[in-house]
Amino acid sequence: MSGLAGKNVVVIGGSSGVGRAIVETVAREGGHVLAVARQEEPLRRLVRDCPGVKTLSLDATREDAPSKVFDALRPDILVICGGAYPPTAPLHELSWSEFAINWESDVKIAFHFCKAALSLPLGSGASIVLVSSGAAIGGSPISGGYAGAKRTQMFMASYAQKESDRLGLGLRFVALAPRIMPDTALGKYAVAGYSRYLGIPAEDFIGSMGTPPSRADAAAAVIELAIQPDVARGKAFLLSGTGLEALP
């Protein structure tokens, strides 16, 4: 990767999955990276495996989370990929709290951090990448409000970009929607849930997905969207194993 050396990069949800892959890539390419996550033990493992990475343990859904994060490292690139695991049951088997879990986590985190990026604001030229999900495009009937929450993150990137443009802030907002990644813990969780729901082996469900992306594919896509100045602002991109596709 080029364009990361010397950059300040903050990754919300940076202790595992795609977030960790982004952190590792930025550190390897000479960037200054802060990994933010709620649980301390995964962050300690990250530091052991990737010396030099800064970490911060906090609840990113809190209203004061952005100020604490930006005090620790003011980002040139902000990646928002933290959130909660969705339920894996059909609509009629869920409670409201189960249905709404991703609204109270994924959407809330994106709201607080996009608002802070615009209000502080972050420096002109900063990039904010919201990691959504392919579920936002095709739906996800056993994950409650997950698909709608991830679609809302895509809208938020567009709304935030319009405000940056209106206010002349020079920020770039973009959303990435990866399809299920079977090599991540969240992907394995989704595969297990759907194979159980459909009554088929996990291998058969994965086979039905065509060419799924990997966590490395997603990390590379996030970084590409963050550092390429000609990437459309306020837009969303779908990621499969065959690459990026701009969404209308």
C-alpha cells in the first residue's frame, strides 16, 4: 500500500476481524495507528502481536467517545467498523432489544463519530470510512434490524458528505459494504446461523455465496477508499471476492 506512511489512522473496532487487519496493514506501511475497542484483552493481544500500535479501551457508543479518541490521536483517516453481533433468528422469535441491538451499537457509533468529525471538525482532507455490510443491499432475514442498521450507515456517509460540502470542510466520507467474510469471527457466526436456519452444512452455504471476500480484501478496500483522492465522496461500495463495485 502507498500513502499510509506518516498518516494518523484511527480504527474503531480495531482489535479483531477487519479492524485488526486494517491496523496491522497501517502499522506495516508506516502509519501511526490507534486501535479502539471495548474489551481490553483483545487489545493486549494486538499489542503483543503488533508492537508500536497504540490502543484505547472504551465504549464507542458513548457520546463522549469521539473526544476521548481524538485526544489520543487526531486522525487523517478514521475507520468506523465497530459494532455488535446481530441475532440469528427469524423476526417472530426476537425481542425488540434483540432486533434493535445493531441500531444501539453500529448506528450509534457511526452517528457519534460522524457528528464529531463534522463538528470539531477533523482537518481538511481527512477521510472517514464507514464499514457497513452487504446485508444492507440484499437484506438478512435472520439478523433482526442488522440490515437496516447497516443501510443507515450508508445513508449517514452520504448525509455527512453533503454537510462537509455545504460547510466547506474538505472531508471525505465513504461507506464500504463487504459481503459475508467466512474467515472472520463475525462471518463464521453468520455462516453458522444461516446454515442452521436453512438446514444445510456450512460448507454448502459458503459454496452458495460465490466468491466471498476475505478480511484482507476488506482491509485493502478500506485503505484504498481512504487514500485515493479520486474516490467518489459520500458514496457506498459493495465488496465481493472479485473486487469493489460502486453502488448507485
